[in-house]
Amino acid sequence: MAELEYRDADELPATLRRKVFLDLSEQRWRVTALVIHRDPKSGKETKQVAFLRRADSSGGREWEIPLTSLYETAEVEE
């Protein structure tokens, strides 16, 4: 089983913390946390999963997506 390392918004790099991602329906999202998966034997990072929350005042639901997929599918509004 992978070892998990959790980073909340305060621990994220400023560049990631400030970005707003637009999904296909142009809803705005911000990364609120990042979970890093590590191989228990080697300690090497195997995956990063981003947790997002709506960036507008509607708040609402959260979204979970691998960080690489987020950068591949969502536009970035800075």
C-alpha cells in the first residue's frame, strides 16, 4: 500500500495556490489540498492527487483529480 503525504493549501507552492483552473463547462476551481502517493519501499513519488473546490462564491462541491490530468484537461486562469 502506498504511503500518503498530505499538503493543505497553506503548504502548497504559491504558484499552485494562486492558480484558478477552468473545467470544460468553464467553472472555476482552486486547489485546496494535494495528496502525494509514495512507494513504501523506495520512497519515490508515484502520483499526486489534487483536491479542488469551486473558486466562486457558490462554494459547493469538491473535486478530486490526478494533478497531471488537471494540467492536461483544464485551462489555467491566472
